[in-house]
Amino acid sequence: MSGLEISEILLNETTLNKDFRIDSAFYTTQLKRNHSLKYAIIGDCLINSQYGISISMNEEKIGYPIYRMNEIHNMLCDLTVDKYADIHPFDFEVFKLNSGDVLFNRTNSYEWVGRTGVYYPNNEATPMIFASYLVRFVPNHSMINSEYLSAFLSCKYGISEIRRRARQSINQTNVNPEEVKEIKIPLLNSDLHKAIKRNFIEAHELRLESEEQYSSAESILLSALNMNNFTPSNEPVAVKSLSEGFGVSGRLDAEYYQAKYEDYENALKTSHSVIGLCTIHEGVFLPKKGDYKYIELADIGSSGNITGCTIAPFDELPSRARRLVRSGQVIVSSIEGSLSSCALVTDDYDGAICSTGFYVVDSTVINSETLLILFKSEPIQALMKKRCSGTILTAISKHALETMPFPLIDRSIQQQISDLVQHSFDLRRQSEQLLETAKRAVEFAIEDGEDKSLKLLGVKEVCFT
């Protein structure tokens, strides 16, 4: 019996659970609480909770921008999203996000289910809604604030409480939000709440500044391509003869021949291709024993940054974890619907493994930062989408990517882009550090008391009530 854990639970205790849990894992993974702290169940600390809207989405920016399951990173909702939903104004009022709302991801992989983030509007204050994969929690700020709730559910104690309530299947893991509302959360000192919120606000402001630097790099690139004010055709019909259509491309689908794609290719005015300027590293990596950092689609931020990774022994990683990445390379998603999930590999992830859903790209004539901005730019994204094919899983093949038109950018322009992207990444790292400190402060409070947490957050004078 060595190494086994046993918990004896009365049958009438199981009836107190929202889902009548009788599985052993639910009762043997409970973490000890700090009995010097006062606790309340999360549901009693909320004004409202709400499922998102279930509706078809589009990439043509028709309707309102909508959050999905993979658009929450580092305890904050992303500033931008890729999908839109064309809904009635009445429904918009029901599902419109307000500053300070907390979004909880109720379905995803086991590693990422329960991902939680505070929503702050971007500078443009674009009104956004949220999809049914997510649940909105609106805290009662007289008890807990939004930032503390996000930090608690993202710290090791919150994650443990969420995962013991998770239900795993072959393809995904789900958590019942009603069970999440039964989690007990410590009611910490108000000074600690304020300090955690301060870190979140400062982190958000740094993130906005980082986004401005990144947007400037994008503008410089489009200007270099003479595409700042470019608008492709929206003509839905294209007439091609069999010889110039199928005879050249082998494609018979109408999507491939849309006029807008031809407009993008003509506007790029390049004789180069991806294979002429870049190297695509597609080899299968078979690591030795030990822990590895694993990067998947859910780990890619909206500004080309890697937001985190899974660290585990290789034999515990999924079979798609087969691509080795090095600092300075760019990873590019091959999956339609996630083509914009491109990221620059920084020193922190040198030697990590990524999913085979990515292509690993570098170049001797285009610096890493410019390569990132290029692959995430509107014209290149459009040309990648054009070349996607498949039935169950639509993706761009290596050959289709290699033969795609690709521009060579002047070196002086490349240097400007590189400087802006590096500054953007530096600001984002500062933002992430503030958020990590806020999360650790919550863990310190549970482990060692609130005084240590306040010191970590730089609060010198403490008045406990």
C-alpha cells in the first residue's frame, strides 16, 4: 500500500456535491488550507455568472469580436481576437463584456481547462462578446475583486481545485462552472486585494504599450510593401479556364480562385518565394530522458509571443510533440483557423519542443523579428489561407508554404522592425513578471500568511482588520 492515498467519505457527503461526485480522485487530491484564514465559497462572492453565446463565427470582421477558449493568457484576456459573430443588438447587450469581467475557460485540454483571465478593453475600446466555451464571473467587489479571483484560480491552489473537478474524455476536458463556484477561496486583507489589483493594472498598461510598439512594426512593414491603405477586391466571382486553373494549381475549389487572393499577390510585387528566402525545419525530434518544455497552439499570444508551456518528461507529452526549436526561429501554425498563431522563439524556449502543427522557420536574409511580422501580416495570412487544403483538418502543406510568394524587405527597414519588436517583447516580459508576482503573493498568503504576501507586493504599512 506504500505510496497510495486513501480517503474515507460517507455516502451522504457525496450528495452535497453539485454533480454527486463519487470518483476517488475528487476526494484524494484536496490541498490543505491555512486555517488561520477565513474562507468563503466562490459562488457566494459573485454577483453573476453566465455562459457565453453559441453561434457560428467568421474571419471577415462581420459583427462583434468574440473571445474563444484560447484567447486568455497570463490571467488576462487578450487585447485582440481573430473571430467575429454577427448577432442581433439585443444579444450583444446580453453578452457584451464589461471591464473587470472574469472569463473562465470551462472546456479545453487537461493542462489548459480552467484558464482564467480579467477582461480589460484595449485602447480602441472595441466592444467584445464571449463564446460558449467560456463563463463570465462578475465578482462582488465588497468581498473579492476581479484581479484576486483570477490570480487565485490561476495559482497552484486554484488550479488543483479546478482539476480535481475536471472530467476528462478522449478529446478534451470539461469543468462544470457550478462546481467551480463551490471552491472555497480565502478572504484576504483588503490591502492585499488592492496591491494585487495594482499589479494587474500596471501589467495591463505595459501590455498596451507593448502592443503599440508591435503595431508600429506592423505599420512599417505594410508601408515598405506599399500596402498601408490596400483593400483587396470583394468580388465573389472569378472566371478561370480549366488550363489556367486546375491545369496549373490542381485545385477545383472556388475559394482558391477568389479575386482578393490574386490582388494580394499582385500587390506584393515579389519574385521571391518562401523556400527562396527561408528554411523550413521539419525534422522529427526524438529526445532523450528528462523534462522538456512543450509549446502548443494554446501557448501562442496575439502579438507573436509564447505565453507559457507544458514542462513534462517526454514520454508524458502528446505524440505531436516532435519539433525542436531554437532561439531566433519563428514557429508558424499550419492549421486553418489558427494561421495567425505565429511566435518568435526567445532564449527562454531555446531547445523546447513544439507541436507538429507548427512549421519551424528561419532565414539568413530576413531577421527573426521581421520574419514574425511578415508571417502575421494581412497579405501573407491571406495567401496562407488560400493554400490550405484538406477535409477533416484543413491545413497548409509544406510544399504549398514553400512555393508561396514572399517579399524580401530592405535591411534598414528590417532593423527598424527588429528594434520595435524587441522593445515590445521587453515590455511584455515586465508585464508578465508583475502578474507572476501577484499570483505568488496569493500562494504566499495561503502558505505563510498575508504579511509575507504584502511585503512581496511592496506594501510596507499593513493594517489588518
